[in-house]
Amino acid sequence: MDELDKQTELKNSYLKEVKLLHQLDTKRKRTQELNHAKADISKLTDDLHNGTKRLYVKARCVQRPTVLPPPPPAWMMQDPPNWRLTLGEIISVSDANLKP
């Protein structure tokens, strides 16, 4: 029974190592892919700045729906008041005030 426990322990440690190696390999591959992508972007950026390559953008402008402004408020639609008549109603000049 002691031998079986040792073998089980050894097997479990091997499995842990295999998982760890797989994780490290996956991380290395992702890092490598990221570095390649960064290098490609850098090379393309340099080519664009040098004028050795051109960038073509295929785009389509989407027409936005026309939004009409809201109508003006009702007080703006009315005729302007006659200020002379309005001031004449407020201010009255009497003849007594005009005589010296």
C-alpha cells in the first residue's frame, strides 16, 4: 500500500508539472504573438510615415436622420408690443407740470 501511495503522489506531481508547463507555454505563445503584432504595427506605422505604403480606408457615410429644431415659443410668434402706447399708459404728463 505504501508503494501505491508513492506512485500516486509521483503521478500527481507529474500532472501538476505538466499543467504548469502547459500554462507557461500558453503564456509564452501569447507573449510571442503580442510581440509579433506590436512589431507589425510598428513596421506599418514606419512605412506610412516614410511614404513607402499607403493606407486605404473603405468607409461609407451614413446619413443621419434630419432633426428639426423645436418651434419657437408662443410669445415669439406674437407681434411686438407698441411701446409708445404702452409707455403712454404708464407715464402721463400733465399740463401743470409743464408750466413754469
